[in-house]
Amino acid sequence: MLTRRRFAVTALAAAALTLPSQARAEEPPPGTGVGQCDLFTCVEAEAPGKPGASKPGSGGTEQTGNSSGKAPSYKTCTYKLADPQPPAGSLDWEGHKPGDGAVYEKKCMFDGNDQFTVTTMVWAADPPAAVAVDPTVLAQQAVDKMLLRGPEIGITPKPGGKGIVGMPVYLWTETGAETYGPNVASASAGGITVTATAKVSRIVWTMGDGKTVTCTTAGTPYKAEYGKKPSPDCGHRYTAPSSTSPSGKWHVTATSTWSIDWQVAGAGANGQLTEVRDSAVDITVAEVQVLNN
């Protein structure tokens, strides 16, 4: 069983970077206010399945609230002055006349996927001044590209087997990029690139008997030669059989905290994000006399 939860972004350095201006003959593109835009590129967040209606030049981007509990999607939009401008009466003017603002070609790439783009024509009253791209938005885009899983649980006794009350229980996870890290991804927009690196900083094991075990390592896989020795870094001992629980098994949940460091290439700005992932198994632990019957 795997579940996914997201914690809020915490910026540890500059909240935004001002992008270098780019010389062009045409007018600069519209701003969106809510989105983080420079003269030619915009990064916007939208509620899943409910894209906001971009109204450049009208004072902001109208965005639908996200009540689904899902993470927002992101789109990177590039604006270019339409050349030639549409003729008078074209729907692209949105009821305005030539000379009243301008019409721009808006091309959007969703969640960094250049295979899925949408091009539309939009009208704007006034071109904006250059603003900043928030690197935390790109950092979250980079994280969204990663596949971060809950622990790939290793435990003694194994699910389907039987353990004994009082015997050492070993707890561990496989240490792949998706289950323990490091996991690395990057995202770019408006001339800057943010690279994020995710690693598991701790795993909290909820053992089902009211006890928890916090491990700052991946744990040690059990080997037969260890015998009755306890785990050197991540273990537990049950003092009661699982038959005392309503289900007859101990429900063990392992919760990984992914600590994610991000940095802007060549700029020194950096920060951190946190993600949490869960996995669970059920195990059976019996009294010695039960095993001897």
C-alpha cells in the first residue's frame, strides 16, 4: 500500500530571481499577475482538471481553487506578438479594435512535457515590465518529475511467515533512487534552471503494537548468520503476540521523509522541500508455546 502526501514549500534563500531582459523588435508579451512571468516566458500553476482562464492585461490570471486535494499542474507559456496582427473584427481581438492593445500568440507546454502544447491567441491591453520567475515553482516542477516511493519494506518476520515474541525484528528498505535516493531532476523556464536532489532523511516505523521506531539509516537486511543478534541500526522486539490485535496481525507502516535540496544553476539561490511517502505490511508474531503445538 502506497500513499502520497506533500508538505508546503519552504524557501531558504532568495524567493525569486530577476531574469535578464532580452532585446526584441516586437512588443513584449502580456503579464499574468498571478503567474510568475518575465517578458517572454510565464510559469503558472493550475488546479488539476480545472485550468484557470488566463486574462493577460486584465490585472491577473483567474485561477480556479484547488479543492481536489491533488497537487497543482504547471504550464510554461511563451508569448510572442502576433505578426501580422489579426484583421479588425477578428475574434482574437476579444471585442477590441486594432490599436487598442495588441494580440499575442501564446504557446503553453504542460508540466514540462514539450510533446503536449497548446497554442492560442490572446489580447492584452498593455505589455508589462519584466518580473521574476520564482525558483521555488521550478523546484516543485523538478520534484514532480521524480518518482518518489514509500519504503520497499524489508522485515523479519516476512509477511506470510511467523515471528516469535521477544525475538529481534529487523527493519530495512531497499536503497534505490525511488525508495531512498538520491533522486535528481531539473526544471527550466525563462532562462534559469533549478536542480533538485531528494534523499530520505528518516523513516518512522509504526509497529502496530503502539510503539514506533525512528531510523536515520536505510536499516540492515537480515541474514541467517545474525541469529538472535538485534539489528545494529533499525530494529524492534514485540512483547505480545499479534493475536492480541483485532486483525490477528501487526500492521506495520513505514513513513519516509524525503528531504529535497534545490539550487539555481549559476546563481547560488537555493532552498528545501519536504515530501512524505508511506508503505505498509502485515506480519504475524506468535508466542513460543503456540509454535510448539
